[in-house]
Amino acid sequence: MQKRVLCYAVACLFSLDALGQYIYEGSQDLYQLQKNAGNFEGELAYEVGDDQLSTTINIPFNFTFYGQTFNSARMATNGCVHFGLGTGNINYNNYCGDYTPDELSTKAYTYTMLPFWTDLIRDNDSRMKSYGDSSKMIFGWYDMREFNRDSDNSFEVILWPNNTFEYRYDELDIINHDVMIGEIGSGSSQIYQYYYHDECNVGTTNSSSCVNTDWNNTSANTLLEGGGSLYGVGTGNGVDCSNPLNDSSCSGYADALLTQQCNITDLYSQSVQTTGRLMTMHSVQTIHSTVLFVLATDRKNR
């Protein structure tokens, strides 16, 4: 008797970092608290210096992010929203006062959203503003300049009462600095890097995968500029990875799926091919790694 067992675990899609997944949507206008201030009675502006933080900003509803609930935040000039920093003196290394983005796993930041972390500065035409009501909370950076260069960068973070959020983008114009988009919870075990633009010979560190391309010439810039939106679904709300099979974004998902489906506990390097690509499905786009496993077990003759 011949017995053949053939197992396939095919096209497992999972994000490069656990706990994160953004849904892309185009043609999403900014609320634009600068140009449309008359439509947002009570909007607030912040005179924040280079590499500095705003005062504490109240959020009109409780917002849960990585299992912690917050009702206030602070905006950093360099394109970050920090929760839980309070009103005291803040260590420069604990927020985006560091003007040069690095891998999030190297940072001491906690409970931070990074819609567009790069080296930004205000001039007379730039504004950092916020507005909140019972239906939404808006943090906006408008016509911010790239440091040492005349450019316009406008984007927003929008918090929703159901603990989801959006990053929205209009003008983006960065050619001399790195850019980071993502989020971080309680520490390095809770990070999601949607996109890290590490330009070679720029910033304080350069990884082995740095690129000789400025931000303006990347596909990420093309995707986001002029109405791109990244919607946080589940991110910051603690995807439960106590069992890797709970979500395809969990570390160890592929191994656990193979074990479940094929009773295989060891993966062989020659059976695995990994490629990075930008995936598109309907209106959803997110950066993923695609892993295809095809394993065949033994054949027995009796």
C-alpha cells in the first residue's frame, strides 16, 4: 500500500511587526484646522519650538491604546503624538525630540503614535493645532517645514471614540531626512513600523538596508501624499498573541499554522522563500512580507 501525505500552508500574509495593521484609503481630505478654523469652534494652536513638545492637550473621551486608557496627549514638532507624558519635565530621549528617526526597537518611547516622524520645524506660516468633540479628536500639523529647507508638510492624527485612529496626509515634501510611520505601546515588544525610510548618509545611523533615494521619490510618498489615509484597525488595542494562531500578524504564526495543519514542528530553510512587497486588495494596502511554504512528507510502500 502506498501512503502519500502532502501538506500545503500557502500564502500566509503577516505584517513585519506584531500588533499592527493599517488599512489604506485614498482621497481623504484633512479636516484642516488651519484653513477651516471657523468650522471648529474652540480649536487650539500651540507655539512649539524646534524639537519640542506642546502643552498637555485634553481628549474629550477616553482613548485606549495598547491596553492603557488616556484622556490627554502631547504633540511633538517632529510629527508624533505622545500619550501619558503628563505635565512635568520630559526627558528629551523619551519623545520625538530626537530629530532623526531610528528603528523603534532602539527607542525609549512609550505609547506614541508616529504619523510622520521626521525633522520638522515651524515658521510664521506653520501651525500645530488640535480640536476635539464627542465624535473625534484631531491633532494637526500644517505647512510644517523640513529643517533647513523651505517645504510644506501637512498631516493629521484623528482619534475615534471606538479606540481606532487615522493618519491623514496632504502635502509631504522631505528630501534631506529619514521618515518613520508607525506606533509604539509599552515598549519594544509592542511596536509597529508601517514604513521606515532610512536614507543612506542621512541621520545619525544608517542600517545595512538604507537606500540612496530621498523620501519624495519613494512609492510610500506617492501613496500617501495628497489624500492618503492609514486607518488603525485593532492596532494599539492589543491583538492577543498568547496563541500565535489568533492573528496572522502574531510572531510565530507561520510555524504554528504548519504545526496545526501538518503536524510539522521544524521548518527547513530551503523550503521557505520570503519577499517584501506592497499588497493591494480592494481599497486596502499595507506593507507585508509574503511567505510561501510548500512541504511534502515521506512516501511509504508496503
